[in-house]
Amino acid sequence: MQLGDMHEFLVNLNRRPAVTDAAIRETEKQLNAELPREYKGFLRSSNGGDGFVGKKYVILWRVDELPSMNQSYEVQKYVSGLLVFGSSGGGEAYGFDTRFPDWPIVQVPFVGMEWAVAEPMGSSFSEFLGQLYETK
């Protein structure tokens, strides 16, 4: 799915200005990982944002925040292989499960963060947005 196809999901998201490929590469270097192509496409049009996707509130972090926010939340200590990229604005974190080649997206609570309570949120960034959009 292309970003244009995601547009209906992002209508009520307060989107930040696009990020450069150089900024994405710098974050990938810090993370020692290559971000998913579709997610990078989103970042090239909006470097994160906050607002509603359907009826669900979401905060999507800026690309340059990924390393520091994951470190601050000690993500690797509790859920090794998770790369958190945003939250529900409350108790839930959204992240990529990097243990698998396609980096599916999961939701985990910030408090009690562990793989045992991770819930699937989509096999791609667009599926994640679609799932948020469809959630009542």
C-alpha cells in the first residue's frame, strides 16, 4: 500500500513536516537497522504526528526520537527485538517486532512491557493504521 492509499487513515492526524532521507539514514545508523520501506515512505511525507486515526488517538514519534525514546523506556531490557515508534497517548506502545524479517507491528503496555502481552496490530504500517482506523 502506498501513502496515498493511507490518506483516509491520516486525515485527522496533525502531521509534522516531512523528513529527509539523510535524517532517516542517520537514525537507521544509530539503530543499526533499516526501517521498513512503507514506514520510511510515511516519514518522507510526515515526520510523525499526533491525532486521531479513526476513533483511536495516536502519537507517532519523529524519526530522530526513535533511538532516545526506545532507550528511555528501556525497551530492549523488557522486550528485546521491539522498536517502539509511537503510542496511544496513554498506556500502550506501538512498535515493530524486529525478530521477524517483515517487522510486523505490535501493541504492548508501557507498564508491564513484555512479549507475553504483545498484541498484533498488522503486518505493515498501512495495516497498523487500518486496524487503528477500524477499531471502535
